[in-house]
Amino acid sequence: DNKSEFAAKVAEQAKIMGEQVTHYLDRARMAARANVIGRATPIGPVAQSLKRALERINRDKGVTITLDCPNDLRFQGEQQDLEEMLGNLLDNACKWSKSTVHLIAAPAQSTPAGQRMLSITVEDDGKGLSTDQRAKIGKRGTRLDESTPGTGLGLSIVADIATTYRGAIKLDASPHGGLLIRLDLPSA
């Protein structure tokens, strides 16, 4: 019967998504536990690689991604974790933008404990989100628009990885009209 087949398929997909989340969180925790003192990942090359891939994927839509990132700015952590965070943020921004996505990376204020920090801002020129929508969107699995592909896990994965590195993520309105997401991470 169709209902039980559908229910089985939904359960299977939910299980796969749960396993993915667990996998990414475990990997992020391991990276943090390893203390990543010696790991320094340059942000520019990671952002450049993602820009090329996402502009190619979104060629039909005509999305342009601009990067403003000092060459010497480095994330104190694993490259895969940075790729995962920036990939999710840029992919979402491309999905919701009209035509442009901006990534700006810069040194940020050190923590009270003296940890040097950096800030990566990703913003788009889409229709943006209300304050209520921004509050909801960070919750794991929450999707505001079911008509677009996705699991609703992207931002929560980014937040979980950032938190593992003692960083943070903040959502705001972009002056370009869309969503602005600020990711604060330790700087190497």
C-alpha cells in the first residue's frame, strides 16, 4: 500500500539525515578535542574554491559571488569543517539571492580569554527573513519554504561546528535586502 511505502521512505530519509548530522558533529568534536593548535586553514582558497563551484552550479540563475578576504586570514581548525560551514552558508545564500552573494572575512575582536577571532559574513540580495523567521530558522530541521530542495539541517550543522570551535553564528538583515549571517571563529 502506498501510505506504508511512503512512510517507510520518509523514515529511511530521516534516518539518513540523522546519521549525517551525527557524523558531522562527531567529526567536529574530534577536531576540537584534538585541540587543533597546529591546524591553520587559509580562508581565501576555501572561499575561492566554493565560489567557483557554486557559480557554476547556479550559472542558469546568474548568481555572482564576491569575496573580500585578506590573504593572511586563517581559521584555527580543520579545512573540512571550514568547507562544511562556508559551503552551507554560500549554498543557502545562492539559493535565496536574486543575483549576488557577498562573503567578507576580517579579523574580529579577541575573546576575553585572549583567543584571536575572525568574522566571516555571508549575505545575499534576496527577499530576506523577518525577525521571527530568523529566530525559527536556526532550529534543527526547520524549513521556512518546503518548495526548495534541502533538509533544514544546514544552518544547525554550521552552528554546531562553530560552537565546537567556541565560535558563534548570528543572523541579521542584510543591507543588500536579503539575509546576513555572521560566523565568528577562532583565528590562527
